Amino acid sequence: MSAVLDVVATLGRAVLGALARIGRLALFAGEALSCLVRPPFALRQFRQQFIEIAYFSLPVVALTALFTGMVLALQSYTGFARFNAESAIASVVVLSVTRELGPVLAGLMVAGRIGAAMAAEIGTMRVTDQIDALTTLSTDPMKHLVAPRLLAATLAMPLLVIVADIIGVMGGFLVAVFKLGFVAQAYLDATFDVLELMDVVSGLVKAAVFGFVVALMGTWCGYNSRGGAQGVGQATTTAVVASSILILALDYVVTAAFFSE
Amino acid sequence: MQDSPTPKIRLRGLRKAFGPKQVLDGVDLEVRARHSMVILGGSGSGKSVTIKCILGLIRPDAGVIEVDGADVTRLNRRDRAALMDRMGMLFQNGALFDSIPVWENVCFKLLAQRRISRAQARDHAAEALAQVGLAASVGDLSPAELSGGMQKRVALARAIAARPDIIFFDEPTTGLDPIMGAVIDGLIVDCVERLGATAVSITHDMASARRIGDDAAMIHGGRIVWTGSAEALGRTGNAMVDQFANGEREGPIRMELRK
Ligand SMILES: Nc1ncnc2c1ncn2[C@@H]1O[C@H](COP(=O)(O)OP(=O)(O)OP(=O)(O)O)[C@@H](O)[C@H]1O
Ligand SMILES: [Mg+2]
């Protein structure tokens, strides 16, 4: 009897703990978002973060997209080789890249690059009293550190994904034309025939959501890190793992919202 | 200058525990306006925690913190920001921002409050750095390129750059050579006597404590066990304080060492 109660109590504690954490995260996000409508705004920090995310993530995201598009074309060729191959391969490549792989892979890359950096930087600032110092220097750390990162990531990710879409489709095109010997014009026609506005829009919405999630987890884990170098390392790991899982889960949610009639 | 009857800062029954560890167990303390208070106490006795509570960086479990006679433990965002505008703090480890150069660190508060422009800030920083014995060229370095003592002095320059009304110094002279220590002590006295600030300093250096302090208080076991004149440190008649000030092994304070 008491063993059963123990199990129930342990479960209850775990659930309560998780709920409390989710509540605190929501408060944190709400506070950060409120900073975006209360002047003064940290424009310098926003610009710096935006450049860091949008511009310096370009090479990683572009390379990922390029190879993904190329692999997609090659893989689908084995399946569709018999008939109507141009249009089948073109549509597989363009739809997978714009709807799914562009935003998800860019999101995962940015989680590793930007989410980790945010958690490490803010975490180090936390454990070396720099966040407290900001407060004593008439600067709201939420406004100075968190809000600009959230906004920059949310706006930069869709731009990155537009680039990823173009380069991914181009990767598929290169393989189709130069390796599989398809007619360039026919392949391009097939690509634009099948592509609809909604495919791109849903991908960009995903991108914005993923950007927000990566920055939220990065800043949240950094902001709450404790206990020196080890704590910062832990915060960084948690930020990357949590945002990667959230990206995949939210990918499903957004897809379901867009494409389930 | 006359003493105002309400103390600048008054702590009553301040309590703070971290987990099972009761760090502050009913701290009562009064700091007179335009005077300098020195807080003494063993390592880990809760000195830094006390001043972080006053600044609102740590939320106490219980107790009242009054500044200018008004309770500041439950301020709203705007009032807390207004209070913070009047305070300055030198952190024990400096806590310089390592992503920006020294000059921007020094003028951070003035820039945040938009009291000076970025163009003016460099000159202003050079002046502030000169006060703590650093060359203007230091302003262009990154904090990571400075020695520990230099970082401390930059942090001190940053803490006083905005001319705060209440200043907290957490071990201002630790890690400095004796001469530079004396210079910094002079600067702290200056802040109080010339600028009319109220200072609360933590120090382990008795010579420095006598130089910068008007009053002194000793914290032990989570409480203030003695307050008195800083000048008398070392011959106060309180066995605990005298043992601490003279650095004697034998006395009422037992260090928790395992034999
Ligand atoms: N954020 C925290 N989390 C947990 N414990 C803490 C925290 N901050 C301080 N403590 C504990 O509170 C006690 C008092 O710390 P505090 O930093 O105030 O010491 P101190 O008097 O300033 O010592 P020192 O002279 O060495 O700086 C210490 O035992 C420390 O372990
Ligand atoms: Mg301390």
C-alpha cells in the first residue's frame, strides 16, 4: 500500500515540478515579449544579434540545404526512374525542401550554432554576476539580453530559410541535370508547376516559430544557469537538446495546422 | 553637513537561507546618511548576500529593508528602477562586461540613462580611469586583457561613474598593492565627503577599514554582533571583534577546521 503511495507521490512531484517549470518559462517569455513593446529598445543589441544569426549562419545553412537537395534528387531517382521522372523528382525535391527540410534542418543548425552560443554567453554572464551588474547599472537584463535575441532569431530564421529553399532546390536541379541527364527546362517547369504559395508560407511560419524556440531555450537556460563552468556547460547542452526536440515536435503541430483539412 | 535623523539604510530582521543553510538569521543594521559603513565578518558569513539583498538582487526570506525610511522590499518595476538609478555597486569579482571595451564598461550607466552620448563617453571614461590610476589607453582594451587588480579598479570606476547616492563596495582593495589600495581608499572617502554619498563597504583589510569607515559592523552567525566606530577597530573591548581585527587564532570565534 505505502509502496503504491510512494510511486504516486513521486509521479505527482515530477508532474508538479514540470508544470512549475513550464509556468516559469511562460512568465519568462511573456516578460521578454513585453520588453518589445516598452521603450527604450535595445537596438544595438538587436542589430548585432540579427547579423550574427542571419548573416553568419548562412554558410552552414546553405551547405546543409545544398546537400539535402542533392541527396533528395538522387534518392528519389531510384524510386521514380521508370516513368515521368522529371516531374516526380522535381516535385519531391521542391516540396520536401520548402515544407519540411528547409525549416527543420536550418532550425537544427541554428539551434546548434546560435542556441548554444546564447546559453553559454548568458550563462557565463549569470555565474560571473554580470547580469546582476546590468541591473545595478540601470539596465533591464530582459530588455538588454533576452528580448533582442528573441526578436532577432524570430525575424532572421525566415530569411535563412528562403535562402535554404532556393539553394536546396538548386542542389536537386544540379544533380538532376548534370548527373541524371534531365532536360533543364523541363525540370524547372515541373518544379514551378507543383509549387504553391502555401508550401513556402508554411515553411516560413515554421522558420519563425523555430527561431523563437531556439532563442527562448538558449536565453532561458543561460539565464537560469547556476554554479560556474559546469553549470554553463549543462545549460548549453540543455538548450540545444530541448530546442531540437521542440523543433521536431512543433514541426508536426504547424504542419497539422496548415495541411489538415 | 548635518546628520539627518532617519538612517539612509535600515535593515530589520533580515533573513535568508539557501536550502538548509541559514545564511542571514535576523540582520539588523543602520547606515547613517553621508557616512561610510564598513561591514566585517569571516569568509562566507553573508556579507555579500546582505548587500545584494539591499540592492534587490537577492530576495530575502523575511525582514524589512528601508532606504530613506521607505520599505523597498516590495517595490514595483518603475520604483525599483528609480531606486537603482541612485545606487552603485562594486562586485567582489568585478563583473565587468567582457563583450565590450573598458571605456564602454566605465560609462555603461551614463549611456544607459542617456546622460551622455557615445562620443562624449570616451573622454568621460578617460577621466574616470585616471581617478583609479589607469591610463586613458586602457579604455580601448577588453576587460579580459587586464590584470586582476586593473579589472578591480575599472569596476570601481564603473561603480562610481554615475555619481550614485548610495554606493556598495564589495572588497574594493582586495588584490591591489598597498599603495594603490590607499589611493582607492582615498577615492571612497572622497565619494562620501565631497560628493555626499553614503557608502557601505566590505573589507578584510583592517587598515583600509579604519581609513574608509566612519562606522563599522561585524556579522557573525547570520547576525550583526557588534556595531561601533571604525576608528576603534582592534581595541573595541568586544572580544570577537578584537580577535577578528587583530587576526588572532585564539578567541570566541572558532574556525570550523577539522583537526
Ligand atoms: N546564490 C547562492 N546560492 C547558494 N548559496 C549561496 C549563494 N550565495 C551565497 N551563498 C552562500 O551564502 C554564504 C554567504 O555568502 P557570501 O557571499 O555572502 O559570503 P561573504 O561573507 O561575502 O564571504 P567572502 O568574504 O568570502 O566574500 C556562503 O556560505 C555561500 O555558500
Ligand atoms: Mg563576499
